[in-house]
Amino acid sequence: MKRTWTRTTAAIGMSAMLLTAGLAGCSNDDKQPSNGLEAPSANMNETGLPIVKTPITLKVWTPMQAPASQFISSYAQNEVYQELEKRTGIKIEFIHPPQGQEKEAFNLMIASGDFPDIITGAGRYIGGEDKGVRDGVFTDLTPYIEKYAPDYYKLVNSDAETKREATNDAGKFPAFYMVKPKQDAPFRRIMLKEDMLKAVNMDVPRTIADYEKLFKAIKDTKSIAPYIMKDNGMEEQFIGPYGILDGFYLKDGKNVAFGQMQPQFKEYLTLMNKWFKEGYINKDFAGLKNQQAQALFDSGKAAMLVDAVVATFNRGVQLKQSNVPAPYPRLKAGDKVHYQPADWPLPGQGQETVIASSSKYKAEAVRWLNYAYSKEGAMLYNYGIEGKTYNLVNGVPKYTDYILNHPKYGTDNANYILRVHFAPKLMYTDVEANPNLAKSPASAEVRQKWSDDKDVDSSLRLPPIRMTSEETDKRAKIMNEVNTYSDEMVLKFILGAEPLSKFDEYVSQLKKLGIEEAVTITQAAFNRYTSKK
């Protein structure tokens, strides 16, 4: 199975005072709330549009994406949501937390006990959205989904993997999620400056040995450090060839392991330390932010970095340069690699959308959310308004200049204002529906470069497991110390501040910090996930 990314429920910090204030009177963790199906109001149409006979207002708490916030103050100004109101009869009163303060605003909302009808980003709840259902804060959607969200129900039951992700360990539905049945090629790859390849008369590298030859040739010719490494020293596209991953992964398809304590990780560190000593890696990499690294690459002071394919390609076009992607590197030619980002059908971390148990309009809210998974609704969310942002040409949506060359927003920002880019919805692929790629066929082509590699899969990837609140708390406490220590030592090993002869001592310290217990916790959650029908 090919997969896109890993989502695990993480603990979100909140003070004891806020937790006590917000959850006073909640049921205990082991007690399931009696959230049976509540009858809709007489105002609701059972089928078809509009959803209600007389307009109603639903309050929706959702963070606003930064590109949209530059031009509008609320998603109520997004043209898709305006059209949605006309079609459904439901007006949405959006509540947006301040930019950069989403976590704090969410915690304050939970502590206040004053909830809107719908909350997006409910994974911020301590223990995750499923814990919020068990606490009685969020509605158990299971009784509602099949009747009032038939399109969502059909979609998440379309295959076993999607259903495992959309349901909790008991097979219940805690939330609506963004669902992406078809996946794009990986958005992040090793990017190289084509002019530097030509200057040293070399092709795009395939193996680690190829990279070393390329780096030496560029350094000798250009007198620059060819590679700008990630600031934490952890680049999975060079870790992956050793058969491990950063963090928790599946080493044989069924057993969880922690990458930074494996013998192969020492091999990776040895290679990076060697490259750093040889001057192949920028000496200041650990202090460079992403924009600084991009600026060095764009100005020709480096030949390679790992970054978003399309963005790096498009910057090159603007600068009249050619930036090209490389395939995943191998230790030796012909190796199979198993670390490709996983194409999980629920890719939208942060889009977990729940209905508050206090809402008076549960059935109406479920039907409103379901519309984004219907054929008609998905077209609206993904493409915008027909005749305005797109037209059908021989049955295929084609964007208009209104979104491709918007005089005020520009294409990237219009992406969040004239359509709905991120939301609980049936999500189409970027190649199909992202106007940035539609505007530049060349960038769409480069995004898919190397996607036909048959010797690549994602079998090392841990699926999006769910942990209990106790597991989440325990593992988070362990991993806070483990990650702090490991991050520090990784840089020391690469920079040569600590000799690699101390790797065994480093692993021993990880064990003292509890990494083996964290692996056991993760294994238990994985076992429950795979046992779900």
C-alpha cells in the first residue's frame, strides 16, 4: 500500500486550572455518553436542498488559513460559503481564532464551556477528538452518519483503510474528516540546480555514491558547499535508504521501532558527519531557517536542498533558472525503498470536525457537513462556483482567469477565498483541482516526475493510529525528554562535537529515558488499529 503521511493523536498542553474549569461535570474516560440520535427540528427537510425550510444560523469555530486572512476577515466572505448558504438555507457565523494563537483560543473555548455548533481542529482536545466524545463535550456522530450524512458514510465505507481511519477503536464516528481517495505524487523531494549538473557534466544522482561524486565535483568547481541540510540534521530522504525512519516506524510491517536508536541510524549519522567534514554540507545549516536556505539555493550558493517540488520549481522559473527534482536515493542501484510518504485517505491533520453536544441543530449540522462529500458539494468546495471560477469543457472543469489571474488576490491567495482548499470535504488531487498547478502545466508535470518509480513503497510508515488519553499522556511525557536529548545528540554527532564511538552510550540513555515503553505504547495502539474491521 502506498501512503501519504502519518497522523497520531498528540497531547495538547493545557493548565490544570483550564482543564478543571472546562471539563467540570464531564463523564469519566471509561464511560460512554448516551448520545443517541436526537430528532431534527420540524424545520428540517429530510432530503434535498435547502436543508431547512426557514433559514437558521450555525456557529462554526475554525482557524483561518493565512493566505485568506490577508484579504478577508472571515470565511463568511469566501464566495463558496456564500453560495453554500444560498443552496442549504443555513447561514454560518464563523468564529476564527487569532492567527498563531489557535491552540490557546481552542483551550479557552473548551475551558469556558461555551461552544459553537461545529468545531474544526478538534484534534487539539486533550486526548483527541475521540476523548472529547467520551467526555460528553462532542457529539457521538455514529447514530447520525448513515441517515443524515449518506455521502460521507458511503465514502468512508468505500474501503477498509478509510473506515479504520475515520472511526475510533470501537468502530464509532467521532468526527468528519477530509477524505482524499486519490493521492498526488509526493510534494517534497531533493531539488537540484540543473545548471550546476551541466557545469560538472553529471546527471541527476540516483545512489549515495552518485551524490558524493556530484558534491565533490561541485565543491571543486564552484567552491561552495553543495547541500543545505535541514536545520535539525534529520533528512528522511537520506535516512530512508538505510531501512529506517525518523521516529516511530514499522520495521517489518507489524513491529513498531524507534528510528533514532537503530544501528542503521548510526550509519546515517556516519555519512552525514563525513559529508560535513568534507564540506559537502553548508557549515551553518543548523542555524538556517527554511527561507534562508531557499535564498542561498536560489542565489546559486548551494546546488541542492530538499523542499517542496512545485514551489522550488516555480521560484526557478521566476529567476530564469531550472530547478529539477531527483528520485529517492538508494544505497546501491536497484534497491527498493520503503519510506515514500504514505497515501492515507484522510490526509487533513487539523481538519477533524465535530459537533458540540450542546448544539440544538445536530441533525442539520450533520447534513450541512455532508454536502461537502456529495458530488455537487465537492465540485463547489474544490473548484468554486461554475461559470465564475471554472467552466466545464467537454465535461472537464477548467479554471477561468477570475481565479487564475485574480487582480487583487493572485492565484495562491484566491485558492483560499474563491474555493475551499482545506476543510472537511471530499478532496480532489492537486493535479486535478489546485489552480496553482492548473496555471502552470510545467509545474504539474514536474510534481509528477519520478512518480512512476515501481521500486518505491511506504511499508515503513506507521498508520494513523489512535491512542487512549492515558497512552497519549504517558508517551508524550517520555517523548518530550527523548526528543530533546536525541535532537541535541544528532547535531553533535553530525557536527563532530561528539564522536560516533559514543552512539551506544546515546542509545543506552534513550532507554533510560523510557523509549522502550513509548514503543510498547505505540505497538499497542497499532495492534488495535489493525484489528479493526
